[in-house]
Amino acid sequence: MRVCDLHTHSHFSDGSWSPKQLIAEAKRIGLTALALTDHNTVAGLPALLKAAEGTTVTAIPGCEFSVDYRGKELHLLALFIPPKHFQTIADHLQEVNDRKVQSNRDLCAALTAAGYPVDYDALCRRFPKSRINRAHIAEVLTENGHTQSVKYAFDTLLHTDAGYYVPPPRPTVEETIAFVRELGAAPVLAHPFLQLDEPQLREFLPSAKQAGLLGLEVYYTKYDEATTRCACELAAEFELLPSGGSDFHGDAKPDTKLGVGTGQLAVPTVWAEVIGRAVR
């Protein structure tokens, strides 16, 4: 079976690999297609397309938008973004990213005042190409011995309940779905069961489908067999196209490998082909 990976990250957001490295590894392990879906940025997409030229790997331009649904943060993938609209998305995300920068600065200031020093400007110098987020801050907290691991940092100091992190205002999921469709790209709900349970998804999906949602990520690194089965059933019930991906971040998530996740993932290339045809 031909396989692909429709959810990956590079050093242009919070991954550690370059787009060129992603394409090279995708070719090495036999992936037929790879989508780069960095968080709230399309800065790495020109490099992705260039790296894939002349290879056996089809580069799929994408982006992972942070959106709001009733006060919850959801993640929406845009797949098959037309290159002519890269700048349109960059302009659209400018205000969103400005708010994120201020949220990051406020978080670092609050942590520093509480005895967990994190210098935001130093972070920017350390990761000059990256879109800074809590993953980078968690890395510094762990390196400095304030948390046991990146995951522990997210579960404690960086959790909203701890009082240091105040999420920035985000665009709604419905308006972002509509925006993505207007550009001729495919909106796919990423890892839905990480934010919503089945009853919440059943309440959410009708309005999302009406807004233009095309797909649901049914194969995902952190899904067990029962969750995968439930996701597939929901996609079929609401007539959404199945998608899947590793959510590869490189060194930031060393247990997650490109294409296979923790070893069990195999996303059929035909899924990418069907999604691509749906927006052509």
C-alpha cells in the first residue's frame, strides 16, 4: 500500500527539521506524499515545494491554524493550499501571531517573576526561524531543571490552570473553515479527540460541516484502536473525508517518527488524492 503523512512540522514553527530534511526522510522511508502543516505560518512552504522538485515525494502545502470553539482551542489543518495564496494566509495570520507574541512575552514575564526565569528575547535568538510557542518555553524550563520534561511543563507551569499562561484571542473555527475554503484549500479537523469527546464532536460537526469542513483526522499517532475506529465512524456518518498524520516534530517529540508515528501509523496515499481532488 502506498502511504503518506498529512500532518508534520518543521523548524518554521515548533519542529526541529527543515523542510528539505522532511522531504529527504520521506523519500528514504518510501512516503509518496508529505504535507507540511506548521502552526500558524506558511513560511516553510516555498522551501518544501523546492525540496520536493525532482523527487518521488509529492509536497502538499499546508498549515495548522489555532482556532476557538466555545472557549476551547481546536486545531484546523488546511491542506493543498494554492501557492498563489501563501501571502494571503501570511497576511491573515499576522494579527493572530502578533497576539501570540504578546501572550508569549506575558507568559515569560509571569514565569520569571515567580522564580522560573525564561528570557523571551533569548528564545527568539535561539530559534530565529521558528514561530515561538509554549513548546519552546517548555524546553527551556526543562533544560534549566524547573520541570522534569516538556510534557510535565505543559501539565504544570504551562497549563492554563497554573495562572501563568493566558491564551491569546483566536479566530473562530467556523470563520477559519470558511476562509480556508475560499482560498481553494481543504479544511481538516486535526486530532479531534485530543480536545473534544464523542458527544462534543457530535454537537460540533454539523455546524462545522455546514461552514465547509471537508475532512477529519482519523489516523493519528496518539489514537488507540478504539479511538481510531470511532473517528472513522464519525467521518463516515458526517460524510467527511478521512485524513491522517504523524504530527511529526523531529527532536521535540523523539518518540514520534515521520510517516509511522510510534510505529503503527499507515495513512493511505489515496486519502491525500481524494482530498486534493475535492478542492481542485
